[in-house]
Amino acid sequence: MVVDLIVIGTAITLGPLHNSAFILLLASRRGVRKGLAFVLSWLANLVVVIACVMLLTGGTPPRHHSTPSTTALAAKLAIGVGLVVFGGYRLRRPPRPHRPPNWTGRIDNASLGTAAALAWLLQPWALVGAGAATVVDADLSSLSDWLALTGYCLLATLSLLVMELYTVWAPDAAQARLNALRAWLAQHQNQLVITLALLAGLWLTASSIYALVT
């Protein structure tokens, strides 16, 4: 479970779309407050998903090869295969010129509520779903599993936390460097999406198949 959560959390935190949007939020009016609303909403969504899974399992992992365990693994396998197919499709598709979404032009006037809602909309829900399927194996009576779940949430939020704190501590330097990062992300967005989708998808597919057959 731990290795799967590390892979999923890393793929989530490196996603270019939400990171680019977050940099725009930080550069807007009241950017630090909007960024904080975004981070808290992002983190809350992850916690809520985990809490829902724990309510379903009762905090006790299902017996291996039982129906709930097999269902969770099948869901994770389906997500992994879906990510591989998506990455392969994007890899074969002819490159298109990058055009920022229309909503990016309205970020400067966004409210704190809009910033929080944007975090919910921009989460990579396929990866979050894979995380939920993995968390089924968590045992809430184990301290190590509590630490694993906490680490997963923090890892999936790490890039946002780093940018938020950097902007608070050194706003001028942060603005220049984060704008350069956003330009780089825009230039390499397609390659990043393909790489993350293929790597995460292949890992989830392989680990799910291994768990199903052993």
C-alpha cells in the first residue's frame, strides 16, 4: 500500500494543470489568501475521500481475495489501464498549440470560494480514485498506516504547499520564479501529462495484476 500511495501522491503533486492554475492564483490580487483557500480545499478533498473509504471498510482491511478486496484491485487496475490508454492516445495525437483555458483570464477577480472550488475541479480524479482504491487496505489500528495516509495527503499537496510558503516568505523572488515555472509548464504540459499518465498507469496496472494473481 505504501509504495502505491507514494507513486500516486507523486503523480498528483506533479500534475501541470493544477500547478499552473495555482501559480496564476498566487499572482492575482489577494493571491496568498486565494492560494491558501485552494490548498485547504485540495487537502480537504483528499481527506474526505479517505474518510469515505474508511467508513466503508470500518478501518479494517478486507481479507485478501475477498469480494471487497478484489473489487478495489479491479478498480485500481481499470484506472491504471485507462491512464495507459490515455497516455498512449496523447502520445500518438499530433501536438497542438497550447492555449490557456478561458477561465484563466478571470482568476484575478476570483473570490476565495471560487479558488476553493477550482481546487476541487482541477484535482486529477482518476489518480485520486486510484488512491481511494489503495486506501481500502489501510488498517486504522496501525500507527504506520495512519502515517502512510497522512504522508500521502501531504505528498499529493506538496507542490502547492511549497509554492504557497515560498510566496509568503519571499513574494518578489517567488513571483519571478513561479512565472518562469508556469511558462515552462505550459511549454511542456503535453509531455508531462503523457509521462505521468504512462508511468502511473503502468505501475498501477502491474501492481494490481500482481495482487490479483498472488
